[in-house]
Amino acid sequence: MDPLILLGYISLMIYIYLGIYMYKENTEHFLYIFLLYFYQFTAIISTLYLEHGIYITEQARYSFPTGATARLVLYNIAFFIPLSYFLKKITKNNINKAIQTKQIKGSNIIVNIMLISISLCILFLYYNLIKTGIPLFSDVVTRYVFWDEFSNYVWAKKIHYQISLMGFVLGLIHAFANTKNSKVVTPLLLLLMIVYLVLFGEKFSSIFRTLYMYLIPFYSIKYARKKKYLEKKDFILIVLTFTLLFSLSIFHFSQTEDTSALGAILYRVLGLQGHTWWGADEYLTSINTYNYWLHFSDEFSRVFNMESSSLNTGMKYLMLLIGDSNIVDIYISSNVSFTMAYPAITLYTFGYVGALAFQVLFAMIFAVIIKLFSSSINNKQYIISVLSTKLYISAFTLFYQGDFFEFFNLQVVGIFYVLVLYSLIIKINRNQRVTFSYRYLS
């Protein structure tokens, strides 16, 4: 066996142990960590598979052992170990205590408003889908060109990209539901969203993320009450969910691929998930010089100027850099992307050493987001939960797609500002109550 492949297997074992370690050290928050860990795990498995040597269609070349798996694990360790440390530090010092409050008055009104809003959004999405064309049953109207070439409603596109957020809101309402109607309505609306995604042509990722976001509040509250996540019925639910998603993927690929559906799925899982990292890493290790400052400037400009060219930054930059030009041109013109450009894009933005430093910084930011997220759920703070979820989804999108502007933008800054301001107000009110009580007792 090639020594680099052997190193890859050792690195995979280290990454699995890292997951076990994080579960033991950060059990309370592992529910929020797992989504990040899982996506990078698929990239590591894929990269190791690529190091055995297969033909990468998107790059029009054969892969070979490079040590990419070991380096990918290294950069993930540089993120997850600091994330574990910062989460424990925040929890120990109870930094998030300022936003822990009792149930918000008028929460039933907020719940009703949310349910009505989500219902209307789903209705609008179905209307647009039927009016424009259903990608699942069309060879022309595909999900990749649906918004740019066929849909006439800008608002529908904006709603579509909030489906994961809506899934979370429904899960939050269901977890705290004190009426029979809420417990019936929320899973029904979730089912309608899943059916919409299937009709839209989604196969796995979007459906999986929506379901996962829906379940986060339930299992977060379950752990807070029982100090454990999974019971026997939960394992059955997990098996059924993955069976459903796998069946949907088989059906989709059987309709769209000339080869066997199973073969297409295996290539997507084992070949596509890690090929961006493998190609980007191989490119940097094979050249003598690279202008990191120039690319950093491009990424910086893109963050502050969304009108600037996206071809010089993030996922599309790596696609053009490592992909076959003919295939990539077709992909970009059809709005098709590679996957898992993170943490590869950090290498080109900050260099190998700088990327390690960015991983630590990003871990610290993610720790704060996760703590805000979990505390707002456990304290039934609907508005704060929604804002925290927006931060989590934005950071997660950067974490697997590699586009910095998805997280570093004015919307995220505004949400952080609101959350900090809210925390300060709660802290001031608490201090005033404590001072008043002290004077009264004195």
C-alpha cells in the first residue's frame, strides 16, 4: 500500500476519534456540531477514496495519492479542537447568562404569526412551482436554471432559500407546542416542504438539512430534560429517514442518469464530495509560487461589494482553477457548482499557516453562535432563536460551500448587533432587579 494512502487511513481513524472526543467533551452541544462534522466526514471519506486513483469527470483526469486526506484532517482538527475548547469555556463561565429569560409573554401570538407566515410562504412556493414548471418531471426546467431562466418572481427565490430556517421554526414550535393543533400542523407543513423540495428536484442535501434543522429543537430540549439524545425509537427514525432519502436519490438518478442509479450515487458520495479539496490541495502543492495577497484582495472586495465578479472568489474560483474548462463552463452557465470548497478556499486566501489561524478564529465565532442558538431554544425565545439560526445557517453555508460572503455580510453583522444589544438590555434589567432586591432587603 502507498504510504500516503496508509497515512490517509490513519488520519481517518484520528478524525473518527475526534468525533468521539467531541461527543464526550461537548455532549450538550454536539447536536449543533454534528452537522459540521458530518459534512467534513463525507469529504474526508471521498478524498481517501480519490487517493486510490479514480477518474474525476469534473477535472478530466485521474486522481493519485497526494497526502490530501491527512491535510484535510489536519485542518479540521484545527477547527474542531478550538471549537470544543471555546464551547467549554463559554459554558463554564456562563457568558450567555445574559440572554436566559423566562418564557416571552404573548408567545402564542408569535407562534400563530409564524405558522400563518410559513403556511403562506409554502403556498406561494407551490404556486410558483406549478406556474413555472416542475423540475422533477422536466428535462428543460431544471433546478439549476429554474430561478434565472424561468421563474418570474424574485420573492419566491428568496423564500425558497429560507426553507431550512422555516424547518427549524416548525421544529421549535412543535417542541414547545401546548396545543393539539400545533402538534398536527407543524409536521404537516414540514411534509409539504419536503414534497416541494422533491418536486423541485432536490435529492439529498437540502432535504437532509431541512429535516435536521426541524429536529434540532426537539433533541436539544430532550437532552436538557433527560441528559441523552437517542433512544430505541430514535434509531428507528434515523434508519427510516436515511432509507427515505436514499430511495429518493435512487429514483432521481434513475430518471436523469444514463448509467445505473446506484453507480451514480456511489460516485457522488465517494468521488464528488472530496474532489474539490483534492484538486485544490494538489494544485497548491505542485506549484512554486502563488499570489495569496491578490486572492485575499479579491475575497475582501467581494465581501464588501456583492456586485463584483464571483468568478474570482469562493467556489467558482476553485472550479475554474481545478476543473476541466469545458465542463466548468457548462456548469457555471447552468448554475451547477462543485461541493465542499471549504476549507480549501482558506488555503488560497490566507496560505497554509494563515488558514490554520483562520480555522481557530472561525471556531471561536462558531462557538458563540452555537451557544446563542442552544440557549435561545432551551429558553423558548422564538425571535432570538430565529436570528441565531440565521447566523448558524450562514456560517454553515460558508463551512461547506466556501463562499466567504455567505457569512461575512451586513445581514450577519446586523443580526449580531441585535443579539448583543438584546443581551445588554437583559443584563441591565437583571442588575437593576438585583440592586432593587438588595436595597429592599436591607
